[in-house]
Amino acid sequence: MLRRDFVIRLPLAAGWLSTAGLSGCVSTPYLSPITAAGDLRVPLGAIPVGGAFVRTGGAQPLFVSLDAAGDPHAVSSRCTHRGCQVEPAGERLVCPCHGSAFDRSGRVLEGPAEDPLERVPARIEGDDLVLDVAERGRDIGSGR
Ligand code: FES
């Protein structure tokens, strides 16, 4: 291979690798819940191991997951530092804006955020994860 060919092909190969890497990533799904008697319901089967976002009609979705014991967790995805949306990264929820990290139940692991993510009562009923948003309506995570 000529040096010129190598110089041309290297960036192309790097581009393919990064594209292949991205296409290999599993993005977190956004689920649309069913509303029933003031609660939001999501089929348990729709929640992957890594968790899912649930649209609530508010500014930012909730993040729901099941822990190793099968207990549900639901938190606002609105970072308590300045309001960016946190993203799952392994067992943590990480804010892309300034790096705060939370556990799946919303506790602060790393700042600059000082306050936990807003928790939403969640329970399992039959085949559904039920989110009790009745008290707050759909404004959870809006910062109000
Ligand atoms: Fe999340 Fe600043 S907004 S760390």
C-alpha cells in the first residue's frame, strides 16, 4: 500500500469503526405509559435490564429501572444541579452537563449536584410497573 493510500484509508477506517461502535450501542428506550386512575402504568416486559425513560408529558421523562432484587425505582431525569437530563451509565445516572452522578434510586454519588433526584413512588402490580404521580400530576421533574 502506498503511503498516500494509507493516509486516505485510515480516516475512513476510523469513521467506520466509530459508526460501528455507535450502532452497537443500545440506546435507552422511551416508553409511553398508560394512564389509569391517576397512575401511570408501564408493562414490566417493556423495561430492559438497563432501565428506560417514561414520558410523562412534563419537561423531562422519568427514569425507571428494576434492581437486582426486582424492586422498582423511578426518579425524575432532571438533574438537581441545573436541570439537564441525566442518562444511564451502567448502574449510575450521569449528568452530561457538569458530571453529577446519581444511583438508580436518585442518591447523589458525585457533585456538583447536592440534592437527590426527585423520587416517584413505584410498585409492581401484576405485569405492570405502576408510577404514583397523582400528588404531583405530570409536573415531576419540571423543577416546580
Ligand atoms: Fe447536572 Fe450541572 S446540570 S451537573
